[in-house]
Amino acid sequence: MTNDPPPADVDGYASRVLDVVDAIPPGRVMSYGDIAEYLGEGGPRQVGRVMALWGGGVAWWRVIHSDGTPAQGHERRALERYRDEKTPMRSVRDPVRVDMRRARWPD
DNA sequence: GCAATGACTGGTA
DNA sequence: TTACCAGCCATTG
């Protein structure tokens, strides 16, 4: 087989981050810092870097800031997903922000 | 080796 | 609520 080079040929750390993101169930979210803490290594900046480079292969919209705002530069795209996944939003007051109190995962 | 940058976070005003 | 700041860690010039 022509060992086709999948985007999974990234660093082990990136693979772990992508694996955690892929484990987030629909309707739930995790913050960059949560993922870093969940893995026990790196930091929110590193998770953000991984998402910026290889996040296109996972549910990147389920990875947001600690305050409930989606990834910078992809807010509109994320909103469409949240509406489709029925992610708990603060809605009405702040339609661009996720209700972390309910959507945060694991919980 | 140092400075700047980035899909970040928490605290204070 | 927004704004500013210091801390955080890896990559890049």
C-alpha cells in the first residue's frame, strides 16, 4: 500500500489534542485550557496552535474560549454548527456565546 | 539567545 | 458588560 500521508502524521501532541476534540459529544464543548489540562501537558496556546494547523479534520467548533466565545475568525461558522448540534447557548442576550455552565465537557 | 507572535486565561478596574 | 494587563508555552525570525 502506498502509505498515503494522512494529516494524522502530525506530532504526538497534536494527535492527542485532535483525539480529545473528536471525543467531545455533540452539543458539548471544551475550552483550550480544559483540553491542555485534560492532557496534562502544554497550554491553551499550544492547543490553539494545533487547532489552527490541523483542527480542520475535527469538530473545531466544539473548542472555544473559557468565556464561551468560539474560535477567533470562525465565529460565524461555529454559530451555524451550534444551531445544528443544539449546543446550549446564552442566546437572546449573547447569541454568539455558548452557555459553558451546561455545555462544558466532561461534566 | 532574544524579541515578537498566536484559534488563550484569569484578575482587576 | 468591556478594557487592560501579566502569565503562559511553543514556534518563528
